[in-house]
Amino acid sequence: MEVFAGVPVSDLARAIDWFERLLGDVESFDPNDVERVWTVTDHGHIYAVVAPADAGHAHVTVFVDDLDAFMSAASARGVAAESTETYDNGVRKAVFRDPDGNEVGVGGMVDQD
């Protein structure tokens, strides 16, 4: 199974810049003139698609092995979390918003050390 999580955007170039700063050095490709796809796992992808009427309404969440390292790297590339929270089960989530307001959540376990 492959997963493609779509994020509607109003400006593809602006979205590409933001997602590349958020995601860092991951494989990406352009299937056509209105989409960019980032491969975030072997079978998981996030794609931005020009769809101005829907821009700002996406909610995508990914789970990483080291949330602190992810957040630090994203911050170094100029993207900071809007908020963070820790759930009762020990999962943490950081919420990022792209320039259109789409929510990209990044989750990870609390460090047990």
C-alpha cells in the first residue's frame, strides 16, 4: 500500500519552499506542472497541489522517530512549530502551518531517558 497525503495550496513555488524547509533533504519529484511530491517514507508521500479554492483546509500528520531532532532541524531551516502538546499516552505532537494555513502535524514519543 502507498499513501499520498494531498495538501491544496494557492502558490506552488511558495509551497515547495516551505515544505522543503520543513521536511529537509527528502526525495521529491514533479509529476506535472501543478504538483510536487515528497517521499517521506518508503510507501508514504506528501504532495502539494495547486487548488486555490481548497488551500488551507488540509490536516496531515506524520510520525517521526526523534521529534526533538526533527523540530530542531526544521527550526534551523526557518520553520517553527505553531504549537506542541503531549498526550496521556506519551505521544507528542508539533503543529506546523504552511503559508496557506494547512496543518502539518509531526508526532513522536516522549524521550524515555
